[in-house]
Amino acid sequence: MGEPTKILLDESEQPRRWYNLVADLPTPPPPVLHPATGQPVGPDDLAPLFPMALIEQEVTTERYVDIPDEVLDVYRLWRPSPLFRAHRLEKALGTPAKIFYKYEGVSPAGSHKPNTAVPQAYYNAAAGIRRLTTETGAGQWGTALSFASAQFGLDCEVWQVRSSYDQKPYRKIMIETFGGVIHPSPSPLTAAGRAILAEHPDSPGSLGIAISEAVEVAAQHADTNYALGSVLNHVLLHQTVIGEEALLQFAKVGLTPDVIVGCTGGGSNFGGLAFPFLREKLAGAMNPVIRAVEPTSCPSLTKGVYAYDFGDTAGMTPLMKMHTLGHDFVPDPIHAGGLRYHGMSPLISHVYELGLIEAVAKSQKDCFDAGIRFARTEGIVPAPEPTHALAACIDEALACKESGEPKVILTALCGHGHLDLAAYGAFLAGEMVDHELSEEEVAAAVASLPRLS
């Protein structure tokens, strides 16, 4: 079969630094702005929510940031993660392409999210914080932060998007097992939640609403900080351990990816895989096509506008320039709850604007079809989120079948779907429906974007 099925790294080969793409970009990303003044935010503006160490990582222009030993100690529970060659999927497709996937489902939380949850919990504990609040969509992030908080003696309070809370009851149990407290969002516990419920009592919720609730609670208590699972620079920074490991693993078999594919919601999984390879591309060491894949029902890159917007629904966060569908946008309650965010990471949005990556959108049924095909060949039931990347990988592999090109394709299988089986049940029963956001819906969604003077 050529390359081995599983490519492993020794613990001694584990990366000891995170990579910051900002250091190598031809132009810096636009600054984050204070909504009241329209001026770039400073450290003091972020201090009510984040410890200074994370604020410094958010704005750093240094190429590398050392990973603390205490974080590395926890990482060793599952890192380095394996890189697999999908021999059986290739055979089923009849493609000459070589398909590789970096599997992050081996983490304690079953996804890539602990890569940033662990350092966020560490830095907050070191700063004397006693509790973290956060939002979660499908539940991977809430699970990861609950696990990470337990490692450093922190309390963790999670607001989960109502549609995912109802769809995935075992996420709640897993979060509580790790010691977290979880609420469906919108909830009556916050002013932001009560305002939404007053207008929409049956609201399915959104990540933007859940962020508003978590931020509101954190801002009201001196011993409490907020933690975000995607979007921000420091979150993507922490996730680059994925791509750094993958580079080392490809070097072991003497290959270079021609196409890199990742699912994108807020952007942390995609950035974590792609940014180290993009560094090599910018340096002229390789030239892969880098493709982001998002849902047709929440297409921030492919249909959103590039503008300054709030990161949450209530308008409590600073303004970030990003591809957005508008902070009031409530996506269709698809099963890929981790991809239901109105905006895309400002850093990924900037890279997209520079033409360094491309983006496509996939329908829910096509994605679950790819997930079933992957499960029946490779033996892993993927979470709904990475099925988007798998669908695009299969498209690329079938194009290789037509052209005869033996391309090397890489994706990040960012989590398993063991707690998402109800979604697979809906698909197998023929009950799943697709929703593609129309141009009229996009126009209505972005109508409330903040106006900057």
C-alpha cells in the first residue's frame, strides 16, 4: 500500500512552540475596535474578560510562543495525535489520490478543542481566576473547557445553544462529568438571554447569543473570566500544534500535501491545521491549495460581507473586521452545531481577502453522506463538523479519478461523532433537510451591521 496507515510521532517530537501566522503575512490584519470610540482596543479594554498573558498572545507579532511546561504535561495525555492514510476510502473511491487525515478525536474531550482549552485554563488559573464562563455549540468546546478547568482547579459555567442542547443530551452529561455547569441558551439567567426569550420564546439560540450570556456573567464578577473556543488570534495560535505535528509526520514519509481541506465555523480547527503549512507556502517551500469548507446554511466566507461586526448578539464585544452574516443572524439549527457562528475568525477572513486560501460551502445531506462513507471505510464515525471537510476531500479525490492526478490531500478530522448519533439517525431515516441561505436572507441578516463613523 505504500505509505503506512498510521504515522506517529514520539513524545520527544511534540512541538514546544505555537506558531503565529501574523508574523509572516504580507500585510497585518485590521485592528480590533472599541465600539464606543471606533479606536483600536488596548489591553485595558480586554482585561475584564481575559488574563494579560492571553491578551499579549492576542496582539503579539512574534513568530513563535513557547508552550508552558504545565500545558505540555496535559497535552501528553493525547499529543502528538496520529496522522492516518485513508487507504480504504481511497480504494472505495477508486482514486489515485492519497488522502490523509490528522485525527484530533483522540483527545479526552474527543475533539481538537482541548488544544486551546488547556492553555486558557492554565493562564487564567495562574492569574488567580477561580471561574470561567463560555458558550458552546455542539458541545465540544464546553466539554473541553470543563475538562481543562478540572486540571487547574477552576469552576466552569457553560451556555450551550438551545438547539444543540436539545439535540445532544449526552454532551450535557459529559460536561457535568468533567465538573462543568451547563445552561441552555438563551436562558433566563442573564439580561441578554431574557431579552431574546421575551421576543422569541422558542428561540433555537445561536453562538452569538450564548457568547452574550457568558460575557455578561464574566463581566459582573472579579473572580470570573470568559474563555472563547474559536475566532480570536490566541485561540488559533494554540491550535497550530495540529499543523506543526502534521508537517513533521509528512516529513517522515517524504510527502507534501497538494490540497489541504478543513471545516470552518469560527476557524480554530482550520487555522490550526492550515497556518503552519501556509507559513511554508509563503516561504516558497511548498504550494498547496488551502480550502475552507462551511455549511450552506451559515456561509460566512462564501456569502457574508467583510465588515466590522460584534462577536456576539447583544453587542457586548469589541468590533472585529471579519466575514460576517450579521451579529443578529440566527442560523438554521443544523446538526453541525460547531459551525453555526455568524462570523469567521478575523485572521482567517484577512487571509481569505489576501487570496491565500479559498472557500466552498456544503449542504448538510452531502456532508452526512460523506460521514457515512468515511465511517464504513475508515471505521471512525466523524463529528458532523468535519464531515464538511470530508465531503470536499471526496470531491477532490473523485476529480483526481477523472484527471488521473495522484494528488496528496490532507484534512483535519477534528472530532469523533459518538455523541452525535442522533444526527446520523435522522440522516439514515431520511428525516434530514437542507437549507441554503438565499441572497435575500443574507441581505436581511447583514442589515444590522454597526455603522462606523
